[in-house]
Amino acid sequence: MSESLMMGLTIFVLAMFAGFEVITKVPPTLHTPLMSGANAISGIAIIGALLVTGGGNTTLNIILGVVAVTFATINVVGGFLVTDRMLNMFKKKDEK
């Protein structure tokens, strides 16, 4: 394995552990508002994944870039759907 791939995998695994620790410490009442704020971070992840995919040096770069774009897009769309659902809970209901 190349040294840069090994370093990238190490950073990825450490980021997974850090993310897991952060998410498990958030109380359920704060999870939805924080999720809506995380959409901006996922948007940045989409831009980074597009740059990696567009570079297209190797087939592995392209495959990992497409997977990253797909997962980040799912995260952004899901975040917007949850935020919309949360905001609909606070709207006044029409009495008919």
C-alpha cells in the first residue's frame, strides 16, 4: 500500500471514532437542530468529493469520490427533510 493511502485511511478511521464520540454525547432534544446546522458541513463535503472525483487520477479516486458525493448528498437531503418536518411541528394548525 502506498504511504498516502495509508495516511488517508488512518485519518478516516480516526475521524469515524471522533464523530461517533461527538454524536453519542448529544442529547436527543438537541439532535434535530444540530442536524439542520450540519447541512452546511455536508455541502462542503460534497464540494470536496467533487474535486476528488474530478481529478480522476486513478479509478480508486473516482470510485471513492462518487461514493462520497452520494453519501454527502443523502445526508444533505435527509437533513433538509428533518428540518422541514421539525419546522412544520411549530406551525399553527388551521381549525376547520
